[in-house]
Amino acid sequence: MRLGDDRVKKARVQQLRREYEALKFRDGEKVEDFALRLQALVSELGALGKKMDDEEVVGKYLRAAPKRLEPVVVSMETLLDLSELTIEDVTGRLRAYEDRLVPSA
């Protein structure tokens, strides 16, 4: 039974890794919604024993960001030490920029 459990776990990890690698912002998706999807994948991988470091996840987050967020992504990449950022830091900065893009009603 243990061998079967290991195989199922490995298959699930591989599936989640594929989802992680293919993860992109959906058309019109809000920063907060993307962050939740990214965090869910990272958390599930961690629960299966595949902890990902923040620097790798932050890099993925910035690479996945759509063109509309490019100015703030470039600023973060050039002005900040990405190894010190967390998903929450990136989400906060991108969300602040996103909020400025939305015209007030």
C-alpha cells in the first residue's frame, strides 16, 4: 500500500509542477486572484514535501505578470533585491499599481 501512496503522491507533485510552470494571469484577472491561485499551488506542493523558496516563486510571479503591470515589474526587478521579497510583498506592490490603473467611479 505504501508504494501505491508514494506513486500517487509523486504523480500529484508532477501535476502541480506542470500547473505551476504553465500558470499565467487570465485575461482581466486581478492581481489578488492570481496571487491566491499561485499561493494555493505553492502551499499544496509544500504539503506534499516540495517546498519552494520565496525567490523562485517571486520570479515566477513577475514573469507571469501581464503587460499592464510591466512598469512596476521592471521597477521591482531593477530597484529591489528580489531574494528578499515574498508573494505578499509583490502582491501588495502590484495591487497598489493596479488600483491606480482603475478609473474611480
